[in-house]
Amino acid sequence: TIPSEIGQLKLLEELHLENNQLTGTIPSEIGRSRQVKWLHLESNQLTGTIPPEIGRLGQAETLSLHNNQLTGTIPSEIGQVTQLYSLFFQSNQLTGTIPSELGQFTRMDTLYLHNNRLTGNIDPIFCDNSRSFGDVRVDCTGDPLKIICSCCHECPEA
């Protein structure tokens, strides 16, 4: 379990807790560690939703939450993480649509959202800004199509 006290680490810049078989939820208090640049919580057994407070990590360059059991939607507050370069949310159980706020990023290079339960269309603003993206992967294959995306680089099959 990730303790809520993680939010007391105000000067924390890197958090690497990947591959530790952690269970429980991502505490909302993580949003208090506003200096975090690299958040790696991938390949655990985390459940629950991605807390909207993750949007307070305005200095974060990498958010890596893949290979967990996270559910719910991608919070729109993710758009407040203005320095984001890499977002790895693949291989969870996320639902809903991809927030249009993801189209605002000017530094984004890697966006992995595949192997989830996301649906709908990629907002046109996302594709308009996608020139800066190096690698975009969503679930855009299947019958019926899960996501319609004209600018994705790869559509991995589950």
C-alpha cells in the first residue's frame, strides 16, 4: 500500500515504486508532492481510480501507471500537468473517453492508453497537436471500433 503520508514529501522529485506487488489505491495526497518529475507506479496491483489530485503534479514529466488494475476515467485534471512528456496508462481497466485536455500538451512525446476500456473519438484538438507526439497508442481496432483516431501511430490488439 502507498501510504497517504507520501504527500508530506514536498521536495520529492522521483518516486519509483514499480514492480513491488503494491495493492490498494493511489492516495489523493500524492498531489501534495508538487515537485515530482517522475512518478513510476507501474506493474503493481493498484486498484481504484486515478485521483484528480494527480493534476497538481505540474512539474511531472513522466506519469507511469500502466499494468495495474485501475478503473474509472482519466481525470480531466491531467491537463494541468503542463510539463508532461510521457504518459503510460496502458493495461488497466480505464473507461470513458480520452479527455480533450490531453491535446493541450506541447512537450508530449509518448502517450500509451491501449489495453483499457476507453471508447469514443479522439478529440480533434488532440490530432491537431499530435505533430509533437512521437508515439501514440490507443485501442483503435476491433469490431466495433473502440476508439476512432486518425493520428495514432499504432493500434495494438489486446
